[in-house]
Amino acid sequence: MTETFWGPPTLITSDVDGTLLDDREELTPRTRAALERARAAGVELVLATGRPPRWIPQVADQLAGSPAAVRYAVCANGAIVYDVVADRILHVEALPPDVVRVLTEAIGKRLPGAGLAAERAGTVAQAGAGDAVTAPFVASVGYEHAWLNPDHVEVSDEQLYAAPAVKVLARMPGMSSRDMAHRVRPAVDGLAEVTYSIDTGLIELSVPKVHKASGLAWLAANTDLAAANPIAFGDMPNDIEMLRWAGRGFAMGHGDAAAIAAADEVAPPNYEDGLAQVLERWF
């Protein structure tokens, strides 16, 4: 895909890991400067990520106090819409406990030995992104976390599906996420969306038709965001719907082939300030 004239955007939506941040999980000076110029022109950034709200401050704090400070984040692949400034969940799409149980049983049959986990969210009305009573991330005994900062609580299988979940996760280190998704999708068709954000043996299941694009659409319909002509950046299959939803979708050059196929254009990779290079067309 080659560069095509388009723009300027009215809103920037971006995946976080592998897209907005560099490989050290940091916002580079060039990217920060481009976002600040965009905000001075009235165009703000919305984060759209597989991360839960509790992992957003690590990103948003890098822009806090600057003209480009982040107001909103679409989290858990679209299942949670989060007000960063107020530290408040605005909208939740959760799988009910009976469906969580069916999904975990289906995964167990298609991926014997897979570790299982459930990401949870509190109520929309709660004052904050965490729930003091319900553990936000619970996992089966022996679950091997995919990230370097594990924060899960081990529970029994019965406890795993004792509460609604915004995401059910299956983990099989040593197997590709792509192959895992291929095995599981036929067994959960109509019950859940299946996607992945890294190809290291982790898939994520959510409410049908819930993805980053649905979360962004809810946010655009219920806030003052200028979403008439959005631009989107992403690098993995969980970004596909967002890239298609945007007026112009950019897949990062290092990204998954499925994300690249869904995009309007290919940006340079994150380690070459790809997002900033695109924004510099207009800002």
C-alpha cells in the first residue's frame, strides 16, 4: 500500500504496545512533539488497547501535564471505555458467568493444557478503575503470564467463571497465537470474538462484536470527541476492526500480516517513530 493524500484527521486513535510506544514501552520525544502539535490544532489522542485500565497510567502519565494529555482510553480490546482523567469506567461489555464457563470448557477441549484467565471490570457507576472486592485478573493454577508484570490471582476453575469477564484469556507458551485462534474460533462461533495482540501463545475472547472499533464508536457517540474523520494506528489482529473503522487506518510496518491487509496504508515501524512520521504530514 502506498501513501495516499488524505486528511487532516479530527481524532487520533492508537494502539499502545508496538505502535504508540517504542520497544522500551516509552513515548519518544518525536512522537510526543507530534502529538502536542496535533493537540494544539484541536486533534487529540485516544488510546485503544488490549490493556486493562489499571495499566493505562504507565502510558498516560508520559503525557500528563502536557498539551497532549490523554482524556480517554478504550481498554480490554473495546470491552471497557475508561475516563483517564476521572479514573472512572464509563462503559463495560462483559461476558456473563455462564458464557465464561462455556468458553473455558470449549478452550479446554480445543487446547488441552492451556492456562485460563479472566479479566474483570467493576460496575459502570463505580468511582474508579479498580474494584476493591473483586480481583481484576484471575487465573487457573499454573497460568503463565504473557507479560513481565504479572498481577493475576490464582483461583479454582469454579471461581474462574464466578463473575462476569470482559476478556477470557487462554495461554499456551510455545504455540503461536495464530494457531490457537484457528483452533478455538469454530468452537465459540457466535459466543465470543477471538483475537490476539501478541503471537506468543495468548488469545483473548470477548463479547461478540466487541472490539476496539465498537469501543471507539461508543466513545464518539457519548462524548465531545471530534470523531468525524478519525485516523487509527495499530499492528496486530486486535487492531483490525479499528483500522477499518477509521477514516484512514495505518498498520505499523513491522506488524502482523492481517493488520497490514486491513489498513489503508503502512506506516514505518514503531522503532522508527512511524506514528510520528505519519502525523508530521499535517502537524
